[in-house]
Amino acid sequence: MVTIRATGMVVAATFVLAGCATVKTPTKGDPLEGLNRTVFTLNDKVDQYALRPVAQVYVWALPQPAQDSVTNVFSNIGDVYTAANDLLQLKITDGVEDVMRVAINTVFGVGGLFDVATIARLPKHTADFGLTLGHYGVPPGPYLVLPLLGPSTVRDTAGMLVEFEGDLTTFVQPIWLRTTLYGVRVVSLRASLLGAGDLLAGAALDKYSFVRDAYLQRRQYLISDGNPAPPVYKDDPGSDADSSGSSTPASEAGRQSSTVVPAPAAASAPRAASGAAGSTVPGLQIMPPGRYYSLPNPLPR
């Protein structure tokens, strides 16, 4: 209940900021662009003056093996959520592998301090309740940047509410210990993305657009299980031009596959950069940790 209230306050704060900025011609698919850019700028400042400096101190003070152990612990917790969502999506093989990862890392990895499952060649998957909703056809809704939580969509925000209530960390007592774990989780994530943030800052002319497109494309890529339908272009040779000069796809299947989704390599890289750029952490990824600790290895710091 506490996490629902806290999340509700974050969402409410987002809409309070709606009047702070407007965009005369918002990008198609981003009707809340004015609001989103305002919140994005706020998140960027919080990251610049608070979270990033703390992450830099964390990297300086903590040896790399200790950082890896912290990452592994939260990654092991994240595999619990991944397993549950893979099973909800009827991906039985993936779900069983995730359960095995949790068991092996908890028992032989000393509570998750060591990632023994990866050494044993058990693959690590990515799944959360937002992806589960998308798997069953729930549309994403408008793109939304949440204060402190970063990029999201209406669907992913709803999924986040469910995950917050199931987060194992919420059951930790006393409160000061639970709060400390939340803080360590966020700082550990931000530290792993220091290099990606520097790369994005130097490469993107418009960080907001880059993060938005990377996030949406990555989510679509994950929902399609890495097998997106091929795009259909208006000048496709298989299209028939009607009397008005417009092109029409030759089949109904073609009309249903007009979404362009990046290739696997292109889809994975932007996601790592998305959290470090204008948001303090990647969207909806403060907790539970399954989303962000299933990233590929971070860029060198």
C-alpha cells in the first residue's frame, strides 16, 4: 500500500507539471511531449547534481569485485520477477531457466553474491509485467516521463504498480534498512551506466528524442521476442498503387507489419544509454531490479 501511494504521488506530480511547458507540434506518438520534456529536464538536473556524483564516489570507493557482488545480488532478486513474468507469458522454458538461475545463485552463489548460473551457461532473460501486458495485446498508450523514474508508457506505469507491490525489498524490516537497500540499488545501477551516459551526452543532439526512441524501440523489440515483423514501405514493389496515386500493400498481412523495430544489436545498446542520459535511472527501473540488471555488460567506465 505504501508503494502504491508513493507511486501515485510521482504520477500526480507528473501531471501537475503538465502546464509548465507545451510543444506546439508534438511528435506523433508523443502527445505529452511538452510535459515529458519538462520532467526530463528535471530528471537530468537531479542526475547531474545528485545521483551521478554519488555514483562516481561509489565507483571510486568500492573495489570492482565488491561492485559486481552488489550488482549480482539485485540481479538475482530480479530473476524472481523475470521468472514469474516468463511463466505468465507461457514461456515455460525461459521461466524454468530463470527459476534455476535463482536457485543456483542463491545456494552456490552465496545468496547471489556470485553469478554461478551464468558460468553454468544458463541464459539471463528480460521480462516484467509491462512486457507481459504487451504480450497479451495491451497497447502501450502515450509515452510518459515520470519524475525520478524516467521513461515509461501508460502501460508500463501500470505494470510498475503491480511490481512495486510484489517487490521483495518492501518486506524488509526495519524501514531504515529497506530504504538503504533502495538507495544502494539505484546508486549501483547508475554507477554501471556512467560510461553510457558520457557516450550519449557526446553523441545525441537531442537527448530527449534519443532516449524516447531508444526506450520505445527496445520495449517493442522485447515484446516481439527479438523477431519483429518486417516493415512494409510505400514504394514496395509488391504494393499496388490506387487511382489517387497512393500505394497500398498487396496483402492484409503486409498492412499489419508496418512498425519498424531495430535489429537486436541496435535495440540493446540504446537501452543502456537511456537511463544515464536524462533520467536518473532507466524508466520504471528503481525497483524491482529485473529490468535494469538484465542489461548487457555496461560500457567501460
